[in-house]
Amino acid sequence: MSPRKKIFAAAAAVLLLGTRAFSAILATDVNAMAGFKGTVDFTAALPPLSMNAEVDYAVYAPGQFNLTFGSGADPSNGARFVYAYQIHNTGTVGNSLQRDPAFFSVGFDGNENPQNIGFLNIPAGDTSPSASTFIPVGSPPYASATWDFNPVIPDTKFSEILLFTSAAPPEFEDASVQGGGLSTQRRLPSPLPVPEPGSALAALGMSAALLIRRRASK
């Protein structure tokens, strides 16, 4: 191989490695919150049909998302938590008839007031959603964040990084992946519910009363 061809081959390898690193970065990203990053299997089977998928996920504390993905990537400009997910169609297994992921949703308790639903086109070339929507459509409270894929995520390919933001830190809630009539449900990070004003005041009042009682008993 000539020196020029070796240079081109090395450059191509670097580009491929960089693309793959971004395609699997969420599960192990050092800038994501400990305990809220990883990979969950979303395989579903109804023989002879199967849908074989994984979802990488990560939650980023305010100001941390841009450290990985660059200035301007965070749609909240560093003001809110970023919830990020990436679907991997892991491909046909055995002799099953493959169904490809076409829909993804993350559930809410109903009063989290999430914002900025969409996706991050880094790197370009992964499958972009055809629609990104909070359900029900309109104003909060919302029941879920949803992403539709038409066309579907192809065999062995990744989605783009799917995301939304919230002022609330994470917990785990039900999420689902669907495709070709198959569906499976697992748990992924979702924002903690926002306490109702009355509940917060009641909790504060109970704490104050308990503190007064303890002092009086001394």
C-alpha cells in the first residue's frame, strides 16, 4: 500500500471510531450522573416474530451535557437536567422474522413540566425520528415523551440521540419500544414529580411542628 493510501486508510479509521464512540457514549459517559446511565434490553418476541433492541441512556445535571456534545448542544443552555436516550436495533437473532423499532416512549407521573423534546444529530447518519412529541399534545401536564420513526431504525443501526430537558432530577419510570406489532416495556430515567404547592406547605408545616415538639420535650 502506498504512503498516500495508508494516510487515507488511517483517516477513515479515525472517523469510523469517532462515529461509533458517539453512537454508544451515553451508557459510559463520565459527564453523566452516576446511577443514571447504562443500557437496557428491550427485546420482544412473539415467535416467529422478534424485535431486538437496546436503549442506551444518560441523565446530565445542569451544565454537563455540553461538556460531552459541545457548545450549544444543550437546548436549555445549561439551565436544566438533560435526559438522553439512544435506541440500537441489535439485529436478527436466529431464524426469527425481524421487526424493527419504530416508536419509543418515556412515561411521566403527570406534573414534571418537561421541555425541549427533540434529538441531537451527532453524528449525522444515524436514524432521525420523524416526530418528537409530548403526549397529550398541547400544554402540560404530560403523560409521556414519544418519538416516532418512519422509516424505522434499520437492522444493526442506531437512532440519533433522543432528548428532553426538565428542572427536576431523575427517578426511574416505565418506558417502551415498539415495532411491527411487537412491544416491550422496561424502566428508564424520567424526572421526579413536582410536589403540589399544598403538599409542600403541608410537609413544611409538619416538619416545623415536629421540631417544636422535640424542643418542648427537652
